[in-house]
Amino acid sequence: MLALALLLAVSAPTVDEVAEARHALRQGRPIQAREMVRKAMGEGASGPALDHLLADLAFAEGRWAEATARYQALILGGKRSGNLFEQAAIAALKQGHDKEAMALLDSGAALPDAGPRLFSLRGVLADRREDWSAADAAYRHGLKLDPTSPQLVNNSGWSLLLRGQWSEAHRLIGKAAALAPDDKRIQANLELAASALAADLPRRREGESSLSFAARLNDAGVLALQAGQNEKAQAAFAGALEQSEFWFTRAANNLALAAPSTSTKR
């Protein structure tokens, strides 16, 4: 009986320390969380809760390879949650492993607790593959879960921007900007959409590749620049930059030419 009492006396604080460490991590205090984990492990803490915490700690500190390995171990051990698959997918994306990330997102999407950010990530990856129907389905599902998410609304608008659907893209990104007026990335996207819409740039053709669309945008920018339409040229070259890495240098150089000189800025 005495031995059991001593064991319980040691175990209870350890469990509490793991829970407190998780709370510290959720509050954005990874250094404190790491110290608490170290102490808990020194007192003999172990088990799935600690393993998950270690994975999340590696994630928070940007140790992507370690986070991936720890999340995979949890998944192989039978742990299932939408957040787990989402975090594992982000860690994979940070390492450039898009296929692995999509497989993780697909698995997570089938779980009842899959969150809106998971579907937003699925949409982004579908956009990269130019699988527009899959992108639309992902964003639609995510917005059902959280219709006021600025990131989801913005990403769905950005998806349309990639397709050259300027008007609808501008509407959606404008809605995202209203939801998050201080988000500089969304504001920049809104400005690009507004420029493309106002400049009446070419629309993306059905089935057209990013390379072809980027080339046409670049050509439209050259023509606009020759006609003295600098704002239209800037919008076209910026669009070309977003469409294809192949056109990056040429469009970037053209954009620099279209930009007003320092002496003309007010």
C-alpha cells in the first residue's frame, strides 16, 4: 500500500505538468513548454499525450522533419484526429512534400472533427495542381464549417484569380478584406484583383496552362507599356509573376520598367 501511495504521489504531478506544458504551448510559450516537458520526462512521464505534445512542440519550433516523424508515429499508433493530420500535412508542406501532405489531408478530411483550415489547405494544393473542381469542393466544404474565415474566403478568391476570373475573385477577396481589414496579404491580393479588373486583362482560357496564361499576361503588359498604360502593364506583369516561375525574370524586369520612377512618386 505504501509503494502504491508513493507511485501515485509521483504520477499525479507528472500528468499535471504535461497538461500545463500543453497549455503553455497553446498560449504561444514554447520555451516554457519545453522546460516543463523536460521536467515531466525527468519524473518519468510517458505515453500518447506526451508524444503528441512533443510533436506539437517540434512543430511550433519549426523542426519540421522531427514533427513529421513524431506525427507519423502517432498515426501509425492508431491516433486519429483532424488536427493531427492537419499539423502533419503542414509539416510535410514546409519540407516541400506536397504529395505526402495531400495524402494526409485526404485522410484527415474523412474524420468528423476535420476543421476549416484543413479544407483550405486541400484547396491550396488543388490550386497548385490546377485541379479547379477539387479546389472548389475543398473551399466550399471549408466555408460550410466557417463561412466567416478570412483565410478561406481569400484563398477561394485567389483560386479564381489564378483562373483569370477577375470580377468574382475581386468580390471574394474584397469580402475577405472586410473580414480582416488589417491583413496585409489579403489587402495586397485585393489590390491585384482590382488592378486586373480595372485594366481589363486577358481571362484564362478553358484548359489553359499556367505557362500559356502567364505568357499572354506578359504580352498584354508589353503592349500596354508601349501604349503608355503603365497601371495596366503593372497589373499584367504582376499577374504573370503569380502564374508561372518560368516567366518570373522576364515579367519582373518588365514590371520594373512599368513602375514609376522615384522622381514621379508622390
